[in-house]
Amino acid sequence: MLSWLKSSLPARAGLAVVVLATLSLASTLSAVMIARVSENDAAAMNTAGSLRMATYRLDWQLEANASPQTLDQLSQDMQQRLHSPALAHMLDDGEQSPVGKAFALVLGQWQSQLLPALQANDKALFQREAEMFVDHLENFVLQLQKQSERRQGWQQNIQGAALLISVVVLLIGLFELNSSVLAPLQELVRTTERFRAGKLDARIRYRSRDELGQMADSFNAMADAIEQSHHTLAARVAEKTQELEQSNAALDLLCHAGRSIATQPTSAEHLDELISSFQQRLPGLRLSLCLRRETPAGEAQLIALHGDDNSRELCAPDDCAGCQRQHLANRFSLAVSSQGTVLGDLRAHFLDGHAAHPWERELIQALADLIGTSLSLERQREKDNRLLLLDERTTIARELHDSLAQALSYMKLQVSRLQTLIRRGEKPETLLSVSDELRDGLNNGYRQLRELLTTFRLQIQDGGLEQALVDTSLEFAERGNLRVRLQQQPLAFNLGANEQIHVLQIAREALSNCARHAQASEAWVHLRQEGEMIELLIEDDGVGLQPGFDTRLHHGLTIMQERARSLGGELSLEPRQPQGTQVRLRFAPGFLRQPDSESYT
């Protein structure tokens, strides 16, 4: 029972309420009982007082020689008063009580002395005994008063004790309320505010087996769990932050490497630097890059780049089985491929031997893909360079064939003709005429050779096609003594280097024709964009196209047609109104054309 009270606040509060209610009920019941017991005390004292008056009246009637009937009536009245219910109620405490003893003396004195003297009509005896009877009555009234006072004292003592006990219970209740309820609640509030302010080590020191003690234990357990969870989350956040920093550093490296790959050629030094930098972003990582290359004999050769000691080695595929790096713990390989072609593999492991996390594996795979892309781009660059070289060689051969080769063939025929005329012994005038034609042919061939050399040395500088057209316009304006007006509209995109060369060569060839053959005084060059098409228009105010003009007999026009076909466009030659000629080139740049279905390896 005691342990149950200690472990339950409601039980203790209920006990205090029960005690207070019991005291209040006991006090009320005692007051009611004492009031019911004392309700006839006044009547008893009045009756006792009336006995004294009745005694005096008997004495007076006896002195007055009253009739026997009167004395008998007064005697019966006295007898009734002595046995009245009010006096009988006062004798409930027993004959041995002070009230009972005093009433016994009164009743005995009446029955043994006064009543016989009254019946004997002995006045002297009645008066003598009446005085003693009155003394006994006064003592009886005094005892009645004392008994009534004792009952009132009992009531006061009971109510005082109940009040005192109630005050003690209230004080104990207030002390328990303060020590077991208010103080723990205040400590709980303070600790909660400290915990909410970020002090995760805040704990409640209150210990008890009651409900608040259980609440304090639950709060402390919850705080311990939250603090442990906070530390765990902080550790995980720090770990994830470190992983993100490493991942961001690796991604930043991949981004910079991707930009450098697009602008710089791929080499072993470049790959060594990339692997070494990537290893620094992920501490403890070691990489080995093995690249395969098929030889013309059908054998495979490997070049291995090792990031752990920055070494390289040439080996055969069979050497992989005996490589010590191949048998390291938790080592894994990722394929280095591009467009379905496997170029090698990237082998990775960590110095501490742990297995790679998914995010680490994804970053290493991104590095492998980047290396594959760089190798593929390098191969594509080599192929593009070869194609450009072949295309330029074809252009040079065609221009040599169409210009200088024809001039040399013409001079060869003239030399043969001159030799024939000399053997025949022709006149000097005829020989001189052939010699002049031969000299004109040589001059023409020399001029064409200079133009070809100028064309072959032509380059697009930093200013791009726009600045090259400006320089070309100034050049031909000075060379041909004609005014060249250039109008260019900004293009929405940049042309490729090969496209810029072809456009510039067509413009130069057209301006060359304006200066040499058209006898023009003014020329116009327009470069503009119409939708997805680029248009180059060259006009002059020269003599224009002659009737029966055959473009096949002019190698310059043939070369321009070839360049237009290389651009995937069309070149047209038409008269200009009111006079002159216009050359129009229209083509879609390679940036907007559908790519050719060509596979690259």
C-alpha cells in the first residue's frame, strides 16, 4: 500500500481528499450528534429551576394552611416535574455520573424527607428539609450546566482537531504539490527550453517512482535517443559532405578535362595528368589505364598507364595474368569504349581495400567514358585532318591541271611548232610571231602560278571570314583598279574552317575575273543569310557575258563550281542589268545540314 502511494500522484491526491472529506464529515456528524444530545439541556435546566420554585410554593402553601387537595395537587406536580422526560434524558449517562448522583440526592431528599413532611403537614420539618432540598437542586442545576459545557467542549475539541488535522493535511499536500508536482514540472519546462535551444545534453535530475518521475525518465530516454541520433546524423552529414566535396571536385575535374579534350589533342602525358588529378580528388584511389591497339599483323598491343607510380609500360594481353596489380583486393575494371568499340579498360582499387561505393563507381565510370570520348575525338581529328589534306591535295591538283597544266601544254605545242618552223626554214617574221606567242604563254603561265601560290598560302586569320573578305576587297581594289563595295550581314552561327576557305576562294576567283576579263570599274560583294541558307553574291558593271559563252572553257569557273559542290550548294552565273555579270552562291552550312551516315572507328 505504501509503495503504491509513493508511485502514484493521483493516489496521494485522492488520499488527501479522502482524509479532508472524512474530517469534514466527522466534524459535521459530531456537531449534529452533540446538538441532538444537547437539545434538551435547556429544558432540563428550566425544569430543575422550576423544582426550586415548586418547593417554595409548597412551603408557602403549607404556611398558608392550604387545603389537603391543594397540597396534594402541588405534590403531584412536584412528582411529575421530578420524573419529567427532560430530566430523564439528562440521566442517560448513568447514575454514577455527577448529574446522576446530584439527581439521586434531589430525588432521595424529596422522597425521604420533603414528601413525608408534606404528607404529615409538618411545617418546621418541611422548611428545614426544603432548604437542604434547594441546595441539592442548585447542585443538580450546576451539574447540568457543567454537563452541557462538557458537551460543548467536546464539540469544540472535535472541530478544532478536525481543523488542525485539515490544516496539517493541506500543508502536507502543498509541500507534496510543490516538491512532487510544481518543482518537477518547472525543471521539465526549463530542461525542455534548454533542449530546444540546442543543448542536447540537458537532462532532468528529478527521480521518483510516480508519474512525473516516469515522465522525467521518458524525457531523458528520448533526449538520449535524439542526441545519439543527432550525433549519428551529424557524422553521416559530415561523411556525405566529404563525399559530395570529393564528387564535386571529381566532376569539376571531368568538366575541365572535357573542355580541354575538345580543344587539345589527346596524348599519354595528357591522360597521365588526368588520371593523377582524378586520384587526388578521391583519396586512396589508384587507377591503371590499359589501352589496346590492333597492329596490321593482327596482334594486339597494350599500353598501360599506372597512376600509383606515374609509370607506363608496353605489354601484351597475356601479361595481364602475371601483373601484380591485377590481384589486389576489391579491384574492379571498367570498359573504356566509344560508339560500341572497346578501346581498353580502366582498373581501379582503393589502398584501404574497401569496396567502391556506388557514387565512386559512377565517377570512375564517367572518367572511363571521358577517356573513351577523348580517344574517339582524337581518332576523329586524325581522320578529319586526313580528309582535309586529301581534299586540299585534290583541289591543288585540279587547279594545277586546269590552269598551269593547260598553259604548259600550250607552250609545249608552241615549242614543237617553233621547232618545226625552224626545220622548214620559215621566215624570221613567222618565227618571231611564234616566239611572241610563246612569250605570252610563259607570262600567262607565270601569272597563273603566282595566283595559285597566293591561293595556296591563303589563311583565315583571327578576324574570321568577315575580315578576310574585307582584306580581299581591298587587295583586288588596289590590284585591278576598280571600286569594290562590300556588304556583310552578321551570321547567326560560325562557318566551319573548310567552308570559310571555299567561300573566300570563290569570292577571290570572281573578283579576279572582274579585274582581268570583265573590264569593270566597280564590283559589289554581298554576304547574307536567308533562313538556313547562306548567299554570296558578286556583281560587276563590266562587259558582261558574251554570246556563245561556254563555261567549260574557263578553268576558273570550273574550280568555283567544284568548290560550290564541296559546300553542298549551287553556283549560278547570270547577266546583270543593265550591264555586267553576277555570280551567286547559295548553300546550307554543315552546322544545319543532316550529317552523312558514316561510321567512325
